[in-house]
Amino acid sequence: MPCFANKGKGRKDRVVYLSEVAAQAVVHYLEIVPHLATGPLWLRRSGRPITYQWLHARIVALGQAVGVADLTPHRLRHTLATRLLNAGMEITRIQKLLGHQEISTTMIYARVLDPTVEADYRRAMRQIELRPDRSTEAAVLASDWPMRLVSNDNPASALSQNTP
């Protein structure tokens, strides 16, 4: 996959990965927008480089045009993090991709959707059910469960027997 280095927030170098679709879009853009090889990549029609304010205004306008309220470049960043997380990318790798020093910052961006949580739960339960924990003496039937957990050696560790 193509990538390029970029000075991100705090003027820190950052690698930006591009999907094949995004790389093709950049190639197409470069074919139709004249620019210097050593100059800024993204230019306005006037030939001047874009600014964050310019980009923000355009994204907000596009959002309004398609009926998405409060669309901003930053909201798109949150959306990317969420989609990557829900597609199975590890949160620590998303953290690196976004350039966050703290995982807690990345967690603000990424929202795990219920279907993702459910899929992870079901995958983990399949693993558990296929490989039962060998630390127990024998399998416990659901109907016997509360009583079979009572240990003669340590009755305090058992569940309360007074619960229905």
C-alpha cells in the first residue's frame, strides 16, 4: 500500500497510509492539478495551498449539502477510528496511526459498536467452549451449577445458597 510522510500536529513526522482507492484518487488529482514537485500537495484553484480553515469550511458545506449535520474534518477522523476499530484493527495500532501518545485519547475517538462487541464475545465463547477449562474436576450441568460450586473446604467462596 502506498504511504507518504507528513508533518502532523506539533510538526511531528507521521506516515500516512493510503488504500488503493485513495492512491488512485491522488494520482488522478495530480494528473489534473498542476503543482511543483517540491511544493504543497493540496492546492486551491488559485494555486495557493489549502489551509485547515479552508478545508473545514468545505467539509461543513459538503455535510450540509448531503444532510449530515456538524460534519467536520475532525469528525471524519473520529469516524475513521471507529470504522477501523469495528473492522478489527487493534486499538494500539489505531493509536499509532492517529499519532496519539496516550491510548486514552484514542479511546475518545473510537466507539465500539454493539455488533462488534457481540462478535468478539461469540468468538471468545467459541474458544472457551471448544477448550474447556481443565482446572475443574468435571463439567457442571447448568441445573447443578450453584450447588456444585460449593466447596467443602471453603464454603465462604461459594455463591449464597439463599438466592433462588
